[in-house]
Amino acid sequence: LSARGVAVHLRDRDPDSVSTAASRGAGSAEPPAGPVDLAVVAVPPAHIATTVAELQREGAARGYLDVGSVKGGPRRELVERGGDLSLYLGTHPMSGREKSGPLAASADLFEGRPWVLTPTAQTQTEVLNLALELVALCQAVPVVMDADAHDRAVALVSHTPQLLSSLVAARLESADETAVRLCGQGIRDVTRIAASDPRMWLDILSANPGPVADVLAAVADDLDETVRALRALESADQHKRAEGVEGIEGILRRGNAGRSRVPGKHGQAPTAYETVVVLISDQPGELARIFADAGRAGVNIEDVRIEHATGQQAGHVQIMVEPQAAARLSEALRERGWAIRQG
Ligand SMILES: NC(=O)c1ccc[n+]([C@@H]2O[C@H](COP(=O)([O-])OP(=O)(O)OC[C@H]3O[C@@H](n4cnc5c(N)ncnc54)[C@H](O)[C@@H]3O)[C@@H](O)[C@H]2O)c1
Ligand SMILES: O=C(O)C(=O)C[C@]1(C(=O)O)C=C[C@@H](O)C=C1
């Protein structure tokens, strides 16, 4: 917002967070001279209602919104606390990081991502319009939803995945080092969000326990079936083994079908990009050189991943591009001395 010319005033119960955010250019650590247009509340879900109610009592803004990961509970709590629902809008940007705090913040976090808005019949149009302006300034995509429907949806697409990532990572806690050192990209992909702050997630899950338990119970049924199918694969009985194959194949195919529904960049249907893999050494400026060389070849990079080789000062950069650009990119990079690996 600051980069787009909006006057932003920062406030937090932790003064260090305010000064760090201010020093990174997020806004001013000074309080505003009078009421602001919009108060954006970004505190843990358990503190949303009290914070909004307190700001409303101060008359701090013309409109109030929060960005919490759960929407139903905080709104009900705000009603209990006598908050003014006409000036409040519950929202949730569907983008985040596994790291918290101002040092982990990035200005382009919300670009192209869904940003849920949960207006009610009471919400003033002016407040909704202020929120839509905020979403547009962050280049996110507004999605209007009912608060409880939102909570059921995020139980499926965000909260249960967080728990499953933690559960997979938890198996490594006391695993033998000989196993852990074999970790490849698969487990890195599955466990990235297991590095999230447990306090924040405890707060989120405490505010949405029922819907998450419902999804997790369905996953537990699938897990039971998968274990049964794997045991059947161990059987000497041919008929049982065939049942096991069917069970495992079923779950893998259902996984393919589900994964194919995950929207791609900017919320479109997933695009099948082709991957060009380039070997890089762990030296400053290597990535910038690859990007510059791709730019010179007139190739638009759609997505990038870096796979670090365990224990080596090298890694593979996976550059995802439109299929028709892959051969051109490989050739151009090879000409400029890069080692291209099989994708
Ligand atoms: N991190 C994500 O991926 C993500 C994504 C979307 C939404 N959210 C939601 O955004 C909100 C903030 O999460 P975050 O990741 O920015 O966490 P964060 O820890 O980086 O920031 C939370 C801030 O709230 C402050 N705070 C806590 N209690 C307070 C209180 N009572 N009054 C004033 N300030 C208080 C803390 O000092 C901290 O600076 C949460 O509701 C979370 O559910 C997080
Ligand atoms: O990608 C991450 O690291 C996130 O934390 C993102 C994520 C998500 O599940 O997509 C997590 C919680 C937030 O409420 C919104 C976004």
C-alpha cells in the first residue's frame, strides 16, 4: 500500500514489530492525526474481535477489516462485544508464508491470489468499497463468500493440509539420520508449511476445530483403507493382492484428479508448463544471470523452483515456461554456458 502512495500508519502491541516494519518501508510508526479511512487488523484470530471493538470505541477509522484465517467465530465474538457490524468486514487473503513477523513480509504476497470478503446485509457499502479498493491495490482477486462457508472451505484447502504437513514432518523428528539425509524434493514440497509458527496455527485451529475435524476424519478413513490395501499387497493370496493394487491405484488416481483441480498462477486452471533444469553453483548473482539470459532469449519465466543438492555448494533451478518456449530457452542457456539437466 505504501508503495502505491497510500498513507499507512502501523500499530502493534510489540513496538519492535512496528519499528522493524517501518524500517522496511511498510508505513509510519507515528499515529495518524485523526480517523483513517480503513483500519486493517492483522492479529491472531483470538484477538480480532477485541482489537476491532477497541478501535471502534476509539473511532479510529471509517471502516474496519481483519485478515484472519477464520471468519465465523471472530464475527460472532465481535457481536458479543457490542462491535458495530455495519462498519466491519471480515476478510481473508489466501496467501501467506510459513514464517511470521515483519521480516518475513513481502509487498507482492497477494498478487493474483484470492482475497475472501464476507459482507453481510449490515455491511455498509462504503466499507465494502474501501475493502475492494484495498484488494485491488494489493493486486489480489476479490471473492465474496459467507463466513461459515469460508471456514468450511479453508478447513479443506488450508487448515487440514497444514496438519497433514505437520504430521508427515513429525515422523522425521526421531528418525534415523541415515533416512533423513536421503530427503529429496518430494518431502520438501510436502513439509514446507510444517515450519509454520505453532502458536499461530493453534490459534487458527482453535477457531475452526469442527470443520477441520470433519475433513481430517475423512482423511483418516482413506488412511485406514490405504493401510488395508498395503497389507493386502503383502499377502500371498493373489486375489487379495489384486484388491490391494486396486485400493492403492484408486487413491493415487483420486489424488491426480484432486491435484488437477488446484488452480494455477493467478487463479486460472493449472497450466502444463515445461520445465528446463539448470545446474547452478551456490554463488551470488547466479539466479540473476539465468533470469537475464532467459529475458535476452525473449522467454517469459512462469514459475521457478530451486532444489538444493544435499551437502553440496550446488543446486538445480527448475524454470517453468510455456511448452513452446522450452527448447528455445534450453538452447539459449546452453549457448551462454549453462549446464542443462533432464527435466
Ligand atoms: N501467515 C499467514 O500465512 C497468514 C495468511 C493469511 C492470513 N493470516 C492471518 O493474519 C493474521 C496475522 O498473522 P501473521 O502471520 O501476520 O502473524 P504475525 O505474528 O506476523 O503478526 C501478528 C501480529 O499481531 C500482534 N498482536 C498479537 N496480539 C495483539 C493484540 N492483542 N493487539 C495488537 N497486536 C497484537 C503481534 O505482536 C504480531 O505483530 C492472523 O489472523 C492470521 O490468521 C495469516
Ligand atoms: O503458504 C503458506 O505458507 C501459507 O501459510 C498460506 C496459507 C494457505 O494455507 O494457503 C495459510 C494460512 C492463511 O490463512 C492463508 C494462506
